[in-house]
Amino acid sequence: MSITILTWTHHGWRIGKVSSMTTDLKEHHDTHGEADELESAEPILTGLLAEFVDVDGVVEGARKTRAAGYKVWDVHSPFPIHGIDAVIGIRPTILPWLVLGGGLVGLVSGLGLQWFCNTFDYPFLVSAKPLFSLPADIPVIFECTVLFSALTAVFGMLALNRLPLLYNPMFKSVRFKRVTNDRFFIWIDATDVKFDEKTTAEFLTSIGATAVERIED
């Protein structure tokens, strides 16, 4: 295919033809090649999801999973399970220390702000009262302490839990949707050093799982 075009040269206007076949073929090849790459990309196994029907079963399964030496795994349930943290081996959170730090920052900030405003930036003497008086500053100090502690608790919790989590390969599992209703799950991640698809699937079945599902991404 060719296109007739009018071009200007030093010798005047000239009419010529330019072939667009090569460009069209190249663009078609590039587009087709990208489509082939997307179609040929194989899904990656991210882990195995084991389903349990009751609390006792998933707690006992979690205890055996930890005893088996798995490190990258988790338990999912419709409600908090008392004692599951100790069974899984979750370490105490550092969130209380973060909240304490936030509260101290708020305390110092409130105290420093009032000192700066009353004694340095705009000193104003009223009835011979001291420019800086700690009892008069306590309400603002208290409010700043509470404010900074609350903000640290909220955003610290979100950061430590990596929230908001808008996508997880498990979300594609139809079976996993019952985790908010009446089913319990143990998840073993494929990045675990002990993970082997066949061996891990057999282990999950042996500890009482009613179903074991491959989760791909």
C-alpha cells in the first residue's frame, strides 16, 4: 500500500509516494506479539488454602501447622478466635509503644506551642500573672496528648496490618468467600521454605481440612 504526498524541496514542490506497508506490518506484529505474551503468561502459584468447618478443627490444624515448622502461614475465620494468637505464635504488637510515643509527642507539642505563643511570640501580661503557667496549660496539653495518641493508633494499626489491602489472590476463590459466614481457613504461602505443593497439600488434608485449593495469581 502506498500514499501519494506533496512535499516541498529546494527545487520546488514535488509529488511522491510513500509505502506504509512496512509500518503497518510492524505495528501489527508488535501488537500481536504483546497479546501472545499476555496469553502465554502462566499463572503463578501463591499458596494453598485449606478449609475447615469448625473452630476446634482450625485451631487444632493451626497447632499442627506450627509444629510442622511452617513459618509463612495464617488463619482466617468469621470472628476472632480466643487464644489463636498463641497457637499461631504471633509476637506482641508494637502498637502500644507507638501510641505512647505519639502521646509524648503530643504532650511536648502542646506544652511547647503554649510556651512559644505566651512567652516568646506574643507575651501579654494580665494582672501580673506569669507568662507561662503549667496549671493553665494542662487542658491544651491533655487534648494534644489524646489527639496525637488517637491518630498514631489509627494510622499505626493500618500501617502494621498493611491496610487497606485492595487485592489478594485469595479474593478470587469462591470457597474463601464463606470466611465471613461459616467457614475457617488455613493459608500456607508458597514463599515458605518448607512449601512443596504436593507435600503441603497432603499435610493439610491429614490435619483435617475438608478441601485444599490452589491459589494462583
